[in-house]
Amino acid sequence: MNDTSLNKSSYDSLEEERLATCPIKPRCKHPDDEMMLRSIRSDRLLCSYCYVHTPTGYMGKEEAKASDDRFFTGTSRDYLITAGIIFPAALIVCIITLFVAGFGGFFSWMIAIFIGTAAGSYIATLARQATGRRVGRQSATVAIIAVALAAILTPTVYIFLRFGVLTFNVEAIINIPLILCAGTMGAAIYNRFMRRI
């Protein structure tokens, strides 16, 4: 009986410590929250709302954000530079893929994957060099949106270049080589922007 009361009293003191040190107190005061993890950075008790799992242990959300702030140094100007480089480059690569896929026959999907992956890595490297290797929290999202817009506009530009007719054809967007090229290019670009080295 003494052991049980001893454990209960230590549990209450740890809960009080967690409630006193948690930066998001309104959520932290949930009575059913029995999480008692400690942060690897500050050694404070974490609740189920404020912990972040990292490869080396757990830390608070505010500590993880402060750690990420050292990596995410990009500005809104860097977002514009990123979009300004990736959009036209992705448009050109998608158009080239449609031209090449017309001659590739059955293997056009393999050609599209190869072109998209290689071009995505190269374009992302150019964009990061143009911004001085600075990235913001939304740089990867801006890059993916630029690739998606380029893929959507590719059939219109392709039809205009090939036939001289300016038209927006929704059905032409559903083109397997185009989707594969844009998808692999987007994945390669996203990977480059999320890499922290």
C-alpha cells in the first residue's frame, strides 16, 4: 500500500510539473493526458499535444520549430525566384517529353520517368543556387505548385507549337507520359528542397 501511495504522489508531482512548464497550457490541462515524456533539449515534461518525435528522441513543438528556423532562412523573394525558375523550366521539360513520347511508342512512359527525374534534380539545383541555397518553410510547396501549373499548361503550349492553334484542352492533360514526367520531376524537386545538407 505504501508503494502505491508513493507512486501516486510522484505521479501528481510530475503532472503538476508538466502543467507548469507546458507552453500550450489550455490543451495541456486535459485530465486524461497521461504522457510523461521528457524533451531531449530542455528536459521538460511533454504532453500529448506538444511533443514531436525526432530520430534522437522527443522534443516540444516550439523547440522543434526553433531548430528548424536555423534551416528555413528563405524569404518571400526566394519563393518568387524559385517559382520563376521552376515554372518555365518544368514547362519546357514537359513539352520536350510530349514530343519525345510521340516517337517512343510503348516505352514512352519509361522515357517520361527518366526525363522527369533527371530534369527535376537539375532544375531544383538551379533554383537553390539562384536563391543562395536558402529555403523557406513553403519552398517545396511553391516548387510543386510551379511544376503542377507547368504540367496543366503543357498541352495548350504543345498544341500551339505543333498546330498553331491556341486552345485549352482539358482531356489532353490526362496524358500518361505527361503525368509521369511531372510526377517524377515534382518528387525529385521536393526531395532536393527538403534535404537539409
